[in-house]
Amino acid sequence: MSWQIAALQQLINGLAVGSVYALIALGYTMVYGIIKLINFAHGDIYMLGAYFGFYAITMLKLPLLPAMLVSMVAAAIVGVLLERIAYRPLRSSPRISVLITAIGASLLFQSTAQLVFGASFRPFPQAMPFRRIQLGPVFITNRQLLIFGVAVLLMVILHVLVTYTKFGKAMRAVARDKEAALLMGINVDRIISATFALGSALAATAGILVGMYYNRIDPYMGMMPGLKAFVAAVLGGIGIVPGAVVGGLLMGVAENLVVTLGSSTLRDAVAFAVLIVVLLFRPNGLLGKKGMEKV
């Protein structure tokens, strides 16, 4: 019976971590759906979002939610600048050139963050007192509830934005056929920049939530979550918004359930094992179908 309780507890923990992966994966999948680019610097924007939130709380003395909004805006600006400076000039270049540029941008962000913020870990400000809520044999913390609540709220807002607004229709049109969208009067460059801004804002929110959850941030904190979120996007179906959510939640639950089996050292390897299996048996992802409309 004890292993069942442990599994249930790890399920709760996994859903919290998976919600973070889902927020990051949404940025990957939206950008890929629009311009077929894997933005490997996306995990580092998540890292920058955590630092933006850190300074908004410590220097500007803002509460958690206003600090989160400041971080989202700052990260969105970084995302737009990244697209305009690094990716837009290479839009018609070979894929390998853009891929190398993305990796270079990631290394640049990490090195700059190390230079500006320092290489050591920093404790994240405790803007929310820690509370544990007992639910029978398991428990959930108020920070996990905040992660669930913020993630669900942002996912609902994104769904409404993409599905029912004029901007969302323009996004889907650009994802389907950029040339046709341009002929219909859609400003393709503006839509692409807005997509980068939106994905970066979601990643920044994830960065603040993780900083508060684990009480630590550092310049390299975006590397592994960024890779796992990319795997989550592939798992759900890269370019498909609901797929990123499903993939992120499954990724978080899977790696936490490994801990129940007594293999905590293998939790990071789970992501890449999942990637191999998906590419072998379901290369289009769980929700992906060949030729279906992305985003």
C-alpha cells in the first residue's frame, strides 16, 4: 500500500512539474508551427524570466503576481529582439544555419547571464509563505496549487487567443501558408514577432514559478528544462498547441513516477528515452497526424 501512496504523491508532484514543462513547450510548438524553427534559446529565455522576476521582487519590491507580469513583458521584449536580430535575417537560409544560430544564441544568453548575474546559485525571494495541505495520505502545497492555477489560466487564455481572436486566425493562416497570408494582407513579420513574444512570456512565467518552487535560480537552469520541454512538444506533436500541454504533463508525471520506482538518478534520462520511443513509433507525436493543420 505504501508504494501506491508514494505513486499518488509523485503524481501530484509530476503534474506540477509537468505544468511548467507545458508552459515552456507551448513556446517551442507555436514558433515551430509558424516558421518551422526549433528555438533552442527558448530555455534560456525561461532562465532570464526567473531573473527578471527575482529583480522585480528584490529591487522593485513588487508582490509575486505584479513581478510575474513585469517578467513576462521583459521576456517578451527579449523574444522579439531575438527573432528580429538572430532569426529573421536567416529565414530563407538553410535549416542548419538557423539551427546553429539558435544554439549560438542559447550559449550567448547563458554566458551573458553568468557574467551579469554571477555563476553561483541564488535563493529566490519567498514571496509566498510555504503551506502544506493534507489530502488524506498525500499532501499538496500552496505553491503547487499556484503553479496549477497560473498554468491553467494561461493555457485557457492562449486557447481563446488562438481559436477565437483575429490575431489567432492570423497565426493559423501564417502557419498554414505564409505566402497566401501575405497576399491576404496579413503582416507576417508582425505575427511571427508576436508569436515569439507570446511564447517568451509563457516561458518567463514558468521560470518564476520554478524559482519559487525550488527556491533557487542560476544561469544554467534553462538547459535541462528547455530540452525536456522540447521533448514534451515532440511527444504531443510539435506545432500543435494542445499537444504541447499533453506532452508536458505526461513528461512531468513520467519522470516523477520513476522516483517511486527507486530510480531518482534516472529521472532526467526518462525524457530522452521517451523521445527515442516517440520518434520510432509515433514520429508525428501523440496528437499529430500527417498533413494536419498546426497551431
